[in-house]
Amino acid sequence: MDDAHLLWEWANDAETRRNAFSKAPIAYDTHVAWLQGHLASEATRLLIFADAIGPVGQVRFDVAHDVAEVSIVVAPARRGAGHGRAILTEALGALRAEHGSRVRPRARVLAHNGRSLAMFRACGFVSVGVERRDGEDVIVLELPRDGV
């Protein structure tokens, strides 16, 4: 919870909102309640990454049955330097250490979000389908069981 404000700022960044399924800004108390619920959940793993310069981003896994839904945010000031790929790779290693190959990492990315799609593909994710959500195409990607 010590990082609640930082995560809230990242979540409300204009680019983050543009690439999120819900475009509306998030009220702080709504964010805190959401974060408390996720941190208390046995199904959620939230990893925050930093380097010598400062916070880099976060990766969250929500595990249900044999799927781990992936959510990633790179700190706005740190975008464009390859940090997304680095933190996702580290997070996937932690997921594999905990669950082995029992879970399939899956991401859902808005089709217009080329940077995120490229990052997931660079980490070994492959497209497995397309969904429609609120009138937008969403690319569904999964990491093959023999991936990272």
C-alpha cells in the first residue's frame, strides 16, 4: 500500500488511460479500494520494478485456473527505453518460479497500441485471437507453455 499513490499516478497518466479498456480517470479512493482488494487476493501478484534511477513500472498477474492475465504499466517518465520488455521478462520468470508451466500468461491489448503489442511479441507472446470490447478491437496474446 506504500506505493498506492505512485500506482494511481501511473494509472491516470494520459497515455495509460488512452491504452486502457476504461478511458475515465480513476478517483484515488476507488484506486485504493481496488488495490487493497488485489493485494489481499491469493490470485494476484503485483510486482513493482525500480532501478538506480527510480521506479520503472509494474506488472500484475491475475491467476484464474490455468491462465495468468497480464497487466503492465511502464512509468511515464521511463517509456521508450526498453524497460517494458525487461520488467515483463523478470515478472514472467517470477511467475514461472511460482507456478511452473501450469499457467499460461495471457494479455489483452487494444489493437491500436502498437508499442505494447511489439513488447509482448518481443517477449515471445503470440496472437491467439481478437475480441471486441466497447467498440474496439482487442488482440489476445499468450505465451506458449515452452516460452520464458
